[in-house]
Amino acid sequence: MSRIAKKLIIIPNGIHVSLSNNNIIINGNNITNSYSFSNKVIIKINENKLLVNPLTNDKKSWAIAGTTRSIINNIIIGITTGFSKTLQLIGIGYRAQIDYKKNILTLFLGFSHTINYEFPKSIMIKCINNTDIVITGYDKQLVGQTAANIRSYRTVEPYKGKGIRYLNEIIKIKEIKKNK
């Protein structure tokens, strides 16, 4: 049985939650987000509390209920506080620029060409300096996917540690092979 599904979700003030069939709509802070959940799950709303229960008492239904509860909780957290990820560009000449009008992040990563990444409109990207990129948004999955897409252009190489890495990510540096 899922222990996560048994936890209540407390709905903060200013957040409005409504149910229709197998769809939950969450409004707040001028943001509207919806999620279509499985028909193996029952959602109950009591005043400012939300409870997710499985329809039947089998292992698969409890797993779906736990996943549904986590996704709904992340939507509420995203609308109230938001999510962020920070990327660091490590390498000589590695830098980033942003064109906010076109929603394009331009990356200079040591290639013979620049990389233009068009990010979604619901995501906000800031360059603190030329080498630190902060990605923020209300959708946890979209923030993580955007960070992973940017990171995939130049993953960290294991010998010198050059590339794009998450903030505070620990990279094991390999020792260079030596001839005897």
C-alpha cells in the first residue's frame, strides 16, 4: 500500500480546486493548471483538504493513487511557490545569453557554432552572470525537462569536468591514463 496516497493535501488560501469527471482544475495566482487522473482513483475535497483514495484495495490502485497525489501536490506547490533549477557552464569560453522577446537562450559551448534553444513561454530563464542559468516555472516536470534539454547540449566530461552541470552536482573526475 502506498503511504504517500494516505497523506492529506492541505489547500492553501487563494487556491481554488474543482473536480469534473476525471479532471481536476487548480486555480491561483493568475495560473490555471489541470490534470486528468485515472478512473481507479477517487478524490474527495473537504473545505481546505484534499484526499486521494484508490477505488479498489489492490497494489496497482494504491500505486496510481500515490502518483496522483504527488502530481496534484506538485501542481499546488508550483502555483504557490514555483520550482527552479540552476545550471552552471564550466569551461573556457562557455557562456549564455537570453533574448526575452523571442524566448531564445543562446549558448556558446566551444563548438564552431552557437546553440539556440527556444524555451517554452511558461518557463522563465535568467542568466545571473554569463555562466549561471536559473530556470523557474510552476510546472515541475517542465522545469526539469527544460534543464535536462539544456544540459544535454554539453554533458560534463569526466576528465576535466567541463560542460553543463546542475548547481552543487558532484562529478567524479577520472585520473588521466599514464604510460609506464
